[in-house]
Amino acid sequence: MIPIRHSFTAIVFLISAYTQAQVQPCIDVRTTRRNTGAGQGVYDFNNKWTPGATLKVSFMNGSDWQKEKVKQYAIGWCRFANVKFDFISQGLGEIRISFDKKGSYSYIGTEARNRNANEETMNLGWIENSKTDAQLKSVILHEFGHTLGLLHEHMNPLSNIKWNKDVVYAYYMQYQGWKKEMVDQQVFDRYSVTMTNKSYDPKSIMHYPVSANFTLDGYSVGANYDLSESDKKLIAELYPFNKEVSLENKTTLWSKLQDLNIEYNITENGKLGMKIKQNFLIYNAQNSKCIMAVYFYNADDGKALEDNDGIQASADGKVAAYTTFTPAYQNTQFNDLSVFMPYDELELGNGIFRLKCYVALFDPNLKVITSSGYQYFTYSNGINCKEVKVQSQYDDTNQRVVITPVFTIENAKGVACHAVAYFYDERGIPLKDLNNQYVTRDGTVSSTVDFTPGYSTTLYNNSQVDFKIYLPYSELHLLKGSYKLQYKVVLFDDKWNTIVNSPLYNFSFTQN
Ligand SMILES: [Zn+2]
């Protein structure tokens, strides 16, 4: 578990020549950073509460009007998330709200448990009469988004905002009193992990407003006042409603599923994996040997993961994990009956995968008693780059081919990678080098550029130029004439293992 914490800041008025927008930047203090480089495991959802949970919320202080506003707007999440807020007037809740500290902030998800019981887990410093209801709703939804485990959207690994760093440094240093490192950490840095939207969503309630003079290309993001469509989708995946799949019930056994809780990235018997824990009531099953099974699917295409090694497989060859249980009574309550799924049994190889799983209970004749709704998670393993697209230009002035590979690479932060362009004739036969320049070990004409990703998810040549690969025409070593040639780009890791190949591209070339 990686603690992620969120701290306070002051209200700020961002004033430009023509507009006056209000920026309410939260500070996200992460006590530890995620490891860099290649990793394995589930990389989000670590701070979420159990779906279906009822979170008790208490107030440390504040007026009735302030409390009513919080109650009114916080539940905006609950239409889309299977989680409830129980505002209690006596005692301390898991979520404790104050109104009297500086700024607005909230602990991220279950990190609230790490806070001393007599201290607030959220402060709402801007709940004042002078604000419009839209502003109040905005800040309350934003902070409760953190409480549900969401992070800042402008730090989404895919955000790629081209900050005008000098302007942004100056602004936050002057108006917030932040140090340079703080600006790096709170504004420029991008999460290596996401509890943000899967694709970058500037409409997210979790996005800071961004003024156009903060960016090199005039990109800006206005204040967001409500949940975006992506916010609703994400929170629904994080906290799915437990839609029991009502299959034709051919058994006299009956069960009511309760909380389903998954612990990720834990080790059992020396293997890294996930533990799925289900609470349920089961009826008419005394002394019957039943089965609890968990099935795994790709969340993008809905296909079941195929099992190849016969381990952790269901009868039909799909990836599943299961355990047996025998109720002792006619009606029996099971708490935290668990199944462990080692990640390597998911048989996915390298990459980043959006997965989902569900729990099913079977009677002794393998008839389904009941099953749960889907639980979503993201699993990553090793360096990942799905594809490289390549653009090329013929720079006759400088007599060279200019190749621009466009790609997104994940889990390679700090790894010294290589991009190599290889050149072939029209039959696909490698062009041979003659002078030992622009060459691979086997003598093929090639050109190499080294690059080291700065983020766990890094975009190259996406909307700005990061690097290009050059090959002087003379290095093609061709006699006078016209040629149809081909090239491709291959990315390698620091040990020269292939990460990904581009397709072969054709081009015409005339040697004068
Ligand atoms: Zn925030």
C-alpha cells in the first residue's frame, strides 16, 4: 500500500489582464513515491474503500448552513458510486470534516484511517456565504472525490500539458508561497499511477483550472463545477453496484452476497497476487461441499482470460481461482472467505491491462447459486508500449531522412531506452553499411537515438517534438538511381530487449 496524502493550501485569485478566475489548488502530499521503472502489480485502487461501504461522516465544527451544504452536494457521487455517506451528529466518523483550517484538502480514500482520530480528514475552507452554489458544489464534490480515492486529473499520466514553467513557478511561488520543488510536485509532476480517468479528462471535477498564460500553446482549462461523464464512469467502476447476475437457479441452495473486498499486491507462498474476500449468507446448504470461484476478464473487450497452463483454470479453460467451503448450519454466514490469485496465473505477459473479475458460488453439482457484479482493476507488468507510429520527412537541404516516432511508453521511467530506425530495400532485404557509421552489429544500415522516459507514462512526439532520428542520404550507400525503400523503428530497453516494432513504411528515394 502506498500512502497518498493531501494537504492544505490557501485560496488564490488568479488575475490576468482580462479575466479573474478563482483557483483553489489543493496540495497533494505523497509520503512515499511509487517505485520507478518496470514493476508488476495492480497500480490503482489501492486507497479505495470497499464497494458498498457506508462511510460515517462527522463534523468537527461549522455552522448548520455549512453542514447542510456538504450533505447536499457530497451525495452527488452516490448516484454513480456504490458507497454511502452517513452524516452522524454524535461521535467521530471515518471521515471528519472541519471548516476552520486554511484551504481545502482531503486525505485520499482509506488513507483517512491513518489520521489521528481527533483530527480532521478533510477541511473545507471555502464554504462561505459569498460563494455561489456552483462554487460550493465544485469544491465539495472535488474534496469528496479525494475521499473516495481520486487524484488530481491535471496530473494524469496522459495529461501532457505543455506548461510555461517560468510563469507557473513565478505564480505559485509568489501567490502560494510554494517552493520550486513544491510546484514541480503539485503541478508539473504526473502520477505514475492513476486513480484519475483512464484517458485525460479536462472536464473532470478533479482538474485544477489552468489559465492560458500557464501553458506554451495557450491551452487552458476552466473551472469545473460538476462531475464529468468520465468521472461518473470511473467512480462507477471503482465502486460498482453489486448487480447479482440472476442466472436460472437450478439449485435449492440460496445465497445472499454481501461485501466483496479485494486486497491487491500481496504475497502468498512467495507469489505476488490478489486476494478476493467475499462475505455472504448461504441457506439450505448444511454439510454441502460448495465452491467459491472468481473469474477474470479483459475489461476492454469483455473476453474471459484464457488459461494455457491448466493451473488456476476453470473447467472450460478460463482463468479462475476457487476454494471449497462446507456450511456447518442450515443457514450460515461466511465472513471473508478468500481466494488468492497469483498474478502470473493471469498469464498476461508484459503490458498494462484493464481487467475485471466476479465471484460465483456453486453447489456440489457445480450449479450456480449466485454471482457478484464485476470488480475492475488495472494490472501492469514490465515496460509497455503498445505501438509506434512513425512520420518521416526528406530534408533535402541537409541531405538526410528525418524520422519521428510517435509513442506512449509506460513503466520505463529512468530506463535508458533506444529507438533504432532500420532501412531495407523493396524486397525487405536490409541495406548494407559500407563505412561502419549508422550501422548495427550485423552491418544493416540504421540510426539510433537514446531516450530515457521521465515519467512512468511518457508520451513522445505526441504534440511537441521530443526527438527525431536522422539518417544522412549518403549513409544509405546507394548508387545513382531511383529506389523504393522501406524502414521501420524498433524500441529497445536498456538491455536491448525489444519493446515494440513499428510497421514497415515505404518511401521512394533518388540518388543523384
Ligand atoms: Zn484536490
